[in-house]
Amino acid sequence: MNVSIQGQAEPVARRLRELRGPVPQRSLDARALAALAANPGCRRRAVLDAAGVDKRAVAERLGRPAPFGQSPFAITRGNVFEARLKDDGYAALLAPLRSRLGLPPEGGPLAVPDLLPRSAPATRADRTRQALAEAAADPDGWTLLDHPMLRLTVAGTPAYLEPDAVLVHGGRCTVVEIKSFPVIDGTADPAKVGAAARQAAVYVLALQQTAAESAGVTADQSPYGTQELPGSPELSVLLVCPKDFSNRPTASSVDIRRELSVTRRQLARLTRIEELLDALPPGTSFDLAPDPAGVPTRPAAELGSAVEAVPASYGPDCLAACELGFLCRSQARQSGAVEQLGRGVRGELGTLRTVEAALAAARAGSPDGTDEAAARLAHAAALRSEALCAAGLGEPSR
């Protein structure tokens, strides 16, 4: 059985190496995996991420670099906030955890094992797995894993993930995500909370896989089932943020079962990457091998054709989640695709795939009355024309 699986996986791995070319593979991290879950229908991102292609370098080579990632100010603010939480033996961090999880009172026993932070990722992951197993075996103890290293197999390749903290008690663990965006009057930015939940779902998947491997069983694939194994994670995570405009922390529980389900489906899609590869034209490559000066030798036109051969599922929110966002937006605008207006608009327009077709439908409507989207557009255009006419800003439509 193992020989058969390896025999099936090797052609796929070889094809992915050919797509990437003679450059180092770019490893997936939690943010990249969470972004996959945010746009599960994007074949372009799935293929490039599975091949380990540097999407930022691709966008730069094609003249559409994206100012992607956190600003230096946000990174510094986050590091300062996290450092304050860990001062004095994690006193500021433990305060909200006590109220949420029932931690022992001040002075109570809390183990913080050494997770070898200066070692290689593989060594750190093995040490984390050992510490997690030891903590889960003590039902009465409390253990805080500070920046553990988790290993998650994605499309046959190990991805190393580093959550902020994991708290272990009673044989189970809880992911603790520390974010620097504020919770004002009990409410945080929904978009940022959603992004944090998707990222935390990746950590929960990794912990489920770790617990299953330690027990010698297959991980539970249900996002709503409770995995009853030593060291299994809870399906809700603790989000620790600054309260109001201070640096005092507040913790809230976030149910990530929906994000877990979406993330698992998308990662499973990567394990069936051969279906996406079979749809690519022969000879497709995203080779970014540099010359001695560090400039990619691949002509930009050839690289652009290769990227366009993989369908994208663009939406305006891609600009904040993907290195190729600005490139895909440019292509959507050039083709007049309605996706540039948002996925909600795309869904409402049905079979109308371009802005030009939507405007034509707004003018002509649906002659036979069968196209509901065209009829709604024509009705909306008529109402707009009447409103402009009443305001003296236009003429009534005909």
C-alpha cells in the first residue's frame, strides 16, 4: 500500500518541481494556508502554492507588485504587546486566561517547558510533540507552550507552523492567538477577527494531526466532531487583544468550526492537485531562476502566459490576502470581468460574465423574460433614470 501511494505521489511531486523550476521551494505558513481557505475556489493560488512558487516574485516580475503583508508599525506594535503579556512570568497573559479557562490562582502551578526556540523547525516540532504528549498525560496540570512549532502535512510536504501559545489541561489543549488590533467596547473589527479565526483553524488542524500521529490513528475529519485523543485541541480558540485603547489584554472565545471545515476542504483539494495539473497546457512553467545579477532569466511575457493559463477566482478582498491580488485585478479589469466588482455582485449577475454584458442587459433587459438577472438590471436602470430625471439630472429612459 505504501509503495503504491508513493508511486502515485512521485509523478505529481516531479510535475510540481517542473512548474517551480530550479529555485528553492517556498514553504507554506499559517497565513498562506489561511488565505487559501479565504478563497477556496482559486485554482491559480492552489497550483502555485502546491508547487512552492514565490508569488511575490511572480507579481514583481510581471510588473504588478503588491504591498502585501503587515506594515512595520503593525509588526512592532504586535511584538510590543506580546512582550508585555509575557513579562513577569506571563502575568498579564494569564489574567484573562484565568477568567476564561479557570487557570489556577496566582502562584498556582503552571509549567512552561523549554521548546528549543533556537533549533531547526523539524527539531522544534519534535520537541513540541514530546512536550504536548507529556502535558496531556497529566490531567491535573496546566502547561503553557510558548511559541510551539507544529508540523502539518500539506500535499505530501511538511509545513511548519508557529502559534503564539497553546494551553494544555485535562488532556486537551487550547490555541491562544495574540493580536494587536483593539477590542473597543467589546467589539473588534470583524474582518480581522475572521482572518485570525482562519489562521487559528490551521493551528487546530496541525494539533489534530499531531495528536492522531501520537496515538497511531487517523485524524478525525469532521469539523464538528470532538477528537477524543490525548492532546487534542478544542474547537474554539482564545483571541487575546488590547482592550479599548490601552495595552491591557482581554480574551474572547472564538468558535472556528466553520473555518476548520473550509480549511480542511481546501487542503484536501491540494492533495488532489493532479486534477488541476492535468488541466494545464503542456510545458507550463513558473520558472524564476535568476541570472548572476539576481534577475529572473524567464521572459516576463512567457511567465505571464503561464500564469494566465491557470484560472483565478479574483475578488477585491484578494488585495489584502494574496501576493497576486493586484495582478489578478489588472487582468480582471482588462477582460471586463464582473469579479472585479466583488463576489456578491458576481453571484447576483448569474450568466452575465462581463461588465459590458451587464450594461447591455441593463439597457435591453430580457426580451423573452427568462433571464432574471437581466430583468432586474433593466428595472434598476429604469428606477435610476427616473430618479435622475426627477432631480433634473437626466432624461427619462426609453
